[in-house]
Amino acid sequence: MGFLRSGGSQATQVTKYSGLQIQTTSSALPVPIVYGRNILSPNVIWYANFQAHPQKLGGKGGGKGGGGSQATSYTYSADLIMGVCEGPATTIGCVWQGSPTPTTLASLGLLFFNGASPQATWSYLAAKYPTQALAYSGTCYVAGPAFNLGAAGAINDNNFEVLGFCVNSGCNGVDADPALVIYDFLTNAQYGVGFPAASISGSALLGVSGGSSFQAYCWAAGIAISPVLNSQESAASILARWLQITNSTAIWSDGMLKIIPYGDGTISGNGWTWTANTTPLYSLTDEDYRYDPGTDPVQITRSDPYAAPNWQTVEIQSRSDSYNTGPVTTFDQSAIDRFGLRVGPSVTAHEICDVAIGQTVAQLTLQRGLYIRNTYAFKLGPEFCILEPMDLVQLTDVALGLSAVVVRITDIEEDDNGDLSITAEEFPAGVGTSVVYPTQAKSNGAPNTAVVMNSVNTPFIIEPPPSLTGNQVELWIGVSPASGDPNWGGCQVYASLDGTSYAYVTTINAAAEQGVLSAALPAYSGANPDAGHTLSVDLTQSGGAMSSSTATAAAAGVSMCYVGGEYLSYTTATLTAASKYNLTGLYRGQGGVASVSAASGSPFCVLDAAILKYAVPSAEIGQTIYLKFCSYNIFGQQLQSPAACTAYAVTISGVSVLGPVASTLSTGTPMDYGHISGEAVAETDDFGNATSAVTTVIDLGSVTS
């Protein structure tokens, strides 16, 4: 089989798609609402002009019997619009498309529309599809003409980092301020709950540093969030989750909604200070309680310490780990030693994208569940009607041994007589404050499947002598990645007879041990082995490694190498430095090629299983072929385009063929067998781009028949 000839005449059936192959759009999905900076997947809301682009394998003027161009596969494209979220959004940051390595909208050929109201219509849509040209006001979207759908005819797994409402307003300068998020969520006229702003206690929700507002608490405690609301959920459930994350609660009192933190001490951080309410409003005694004779004025319930969780996990979406979900854990070793390990239910908090914030939230959740175990129930008269949940009172009950114990009210119920049934929890100092521990950025260690590899070194190409090929005309090709790049996984070989239309030939999956001589090697005419010379080689360019052989194997040519004009084998390989070796026990003049001297810097390559041995049909002898080597990484991705690869021109001399060339050999005229060295020439590739090519020259010693 030649470089440009197919192995048979039967055509391969190629599937050709006529539309998107995966359902990527749904009218039942809500338009997401994004606060802060978080990730979400877009939803296709319009597409047209689905196109199939045939990929040609056969090139112009293939070998005799070879056909012309034949479609072997298709790639696809379409004009499309993908809805992102409620607008207006600030921008879109990183984009992940089926890979942990981020890219950008511009790299994907997509335009960003922020979702303003009103919003300008996409000019391309208005010009090409005027009857379908909607502005999508209020909806942030991305759009692209002829968007690449790949060989599957489907949109890849796209994930966009969206900078939404209140972005950069939080304590870390990236996420959103929880107070601003809650206020917007409750009151926004376009997408909010519709809660009247006049019914929200502004002093409890928003406030400056030094006060006791919810906003001051979040800043001082170092809590910021980036929620994405992309599924149907009740507003009460969403608000309850945000309050749990921020260690706070909501109460309704005096016709106002108040957000009050559970903090129990003054804290400072991020340039803010929050002052806790630690002053009890009343000091209650037996004379103040309402109770029936024979019953205790204060009822105490204490939870089982063996049921209290001492290990807490919060699941976050770590921004430092490409927004992958993962746990942040905290534990109390003293409680574990005393009561055994008790794992609490995991808290799902995908609103948190900062590991340090996740650690704070986990610690506050643990402390509240572990140390607040006593609840108190008592009844008071209507004269205490000014009390409301989250107020502090002191309880004294001689019979129970309570003496001015401070408790926090959590619930108040008023009966028909005006009496107040109150439930309270213990108020241990320090439980509502988290110690800031050092944290490490989360990483799941996922490999980067989109890592970019180096291109190949100038390839090693020889036309070996007949004694090594069984009188067959062959090209032996060795390739290796530049600088021995460990991310290189192999390359696809493309060939052409005219330097314009290239055809895929084969794939090389192994790197050759390729390099140069680091010291001159004199010619040798004595008996093998050559014990008087050392072959010093430098394999830095390929990052190669060599191992020793045996004398028997070396004599049989098992460790054969090409050395600047000679074929020889070696017995012992001694490492002298990184990728540098001294080879001894040499068997010179292998393959019927006479030993020649080789200067320092001469080409060297190990002729092992990594070498591609390609049989050349007689019809192609004397022709010049052009080769390109398109590298891909160790995951089989990031395949280089032929347009981006250097072309290498090789003229096939046919030195191994019996006949005219053989008769020339029989006369005793020296013939050269050698490696390919590069000489740049101008070329226009099959993509219409001007590139550089390399033509080959033979640079070897001689052999006589």
C-alpha cells in the first residue's frame, strides 16, 4: 500500500446528520437568576442554517489506482442563540467546553448580549433572518454564526461563568453581599418575589460598620454568596437556605420582616465590625411565670449528647477548582473522643464558591448543632408583649437550679387571653462566632485533558539498504515531541504528492529515541565488537531513554541505531547526564553499510519498534511526497490541524529495488542511504495558507554491493 492509495475499492458508508443530534433546548426550563459569580449551562433558544461539511481523505492525484476525493466524515455548524440567564448580566468570564481547561467566548466565536431592557437585536440575525429577529430583551444570551458542532453534530457540554447581579459586592470582592441579594430577591419588580420593600426592616438588614445589621455581620464574619436559581423552588425554601448559610434567621415582628444573625459576640473583619446584642431585656423569676399548680414554671428539654453531630460537611462549588462541587469539612476532636464520631447531615451550599467562606459556614453550622442542646419553655403574661424572637432574657427558677441564665427566644405564641407561650434556646458565649482557620484551595486532581502538547522535532526519515528490508523499498520514519514533551501522545501522518491536497496515512503512537552525537565517532574497519570507541549521544530533543543489551543481541542487530551515516548496534548504555548516554561494545557496519566517521552533532536514532516502516509500491519510486505530522496529546485531544504543521518533502529513490538500481549496485558504484535533514522552502498548504516546507537531502556514508 502506498502513501496515497486505499487498500480496496469498497466505499465506506458515512452517516450524515441533518440536524442537532442531542436535545439541548427546552421551553419548560426557567430563566436562571444569577447573583455574584457562578457557573451555569446555557439553553439553546434558536438555531438555523445547520450545515454538514465533508472531510476529504483522498487527495488530488493519488497513486495509480487511487481515487479522487472521498468524504470519510463530516463536521457540522449552525447559526444559534443560547440563552444564559436573567439580564442584565455584567459579562461572562471563563467558558468550559467539555474540558477542565477554560476558554473564552471569543475563542468559540460567540458574541455576548447582556440582557438589558430594551436590548439591541443581533445584527447578523436581523440581516439574515429578518422574520425571526427577536431582541430577547431582559434575557442575557450568547450567539454565534456557523458555530462549530464538531463531528457529532451536537453542542458540546458548555458551562459559562456568569457575572450576575450584585457581583463583586461581597466581602471578598468577587461574590455578592448576602444582604443585597436578599433585598433584591424579595423586592425586584422584574424577577423578584414581589415582597413590599416598606415591610422590610432596613436597619436590621442593611447598615454600616459598627452596627448590628445583617449586612455588617456578613462582612465582619467573611460570608459572601453567589446563588444560581435555575430550578423551580419555593421562595421560602431558598430564603431558608441562605439564612442557614449566613447563620441567621428571619422573624416577623411589628409588621416588619427582620433578618437577625445568631452571632453572640462582637466580631471584626474585612474592614467591618459587627456588634452583637448581648443585653437581656428582662430578668425573669418565679413571680413572672404563668403556670398551673403542680407544674414547673420552666420546662427544660436537653438533647442527647450522643446524637449531637461532631463532624460537619458543607458541599460547595469551588471557584478555584473550575466550580466543581466538593465537600468542606470541620469537626470537634474533643467531642469525637468523648462521644464517638457523629456525622451531621451534609449542607448543600452551592451558593458558596470560596473555600475560606465554606470553612466559616461549616464551622458555624457545627458549633450551633453541637453546643446548643437545651431548650426552655415557659409562659408569661401580656405585660411582656414587647418581647420578640431573638431577644435575650434571664431565667431564674430555684427549683430547677436556674439563676439568671441567659437564653435566646426562638418562638412566641399568644393565646386568646394574651398570655405568651415562649420557647427559648441556651445562649453559650462564643458558639455564634467562628474562628477563622487557614484553608487550602480545593482541587480534585482531575487531569487536564485539553493540555497542549509540543509539535514534533524534525522527523528522522531514511530509506534503508536492501539488507535491512528484504529488498523491499521502505521508508523508515521516527518522530518525537520537541523537548521530550510528556504530554505528547502521538501524531497522525498526512501525505501529499503535490504539496497541496493531503491524505491521512497512518498514526504513530510511540516517540522515537532521537538525538545527536555529543562527540565525534571515528570510522572503524576492524573486527566486531569495536571495544576501542565510545559512542556519546544526547537525546535531549526527544527526552529519550536507553537501556543496555547483551553481546549476542547486539551482534544480531537487536539494539541497532542510525549514527550519522552508519548502522550499528551497542551492548552497554551508561547514563552520564539527563538524556545523555555513553554507548560501548559497538558492532559496527551493520546492514552492509560501511562504517564511516560521524562528527559531533550528527543525527542519531534508535531503530526500534517506535520506527514507522512503510512499504513503497514501485509506481511511486522516483516521486516526491510531502509529509505532515499532526500531534495530539496523551488523552487523544488537541489534534493539530494540517494547516498548522510543517511539510517535509521526501524523494523516494528506490535504492532497495531489484532492477536498474540493483544493477547500479552490482557495478560497485557507491550508493547513499541516509537520514532526512531539513531545508525550508515556500509552500501553500491545502487550507490556502502560506507555510514553510522542508525538502530532504541525503546525508550518509556510502555502501558498495
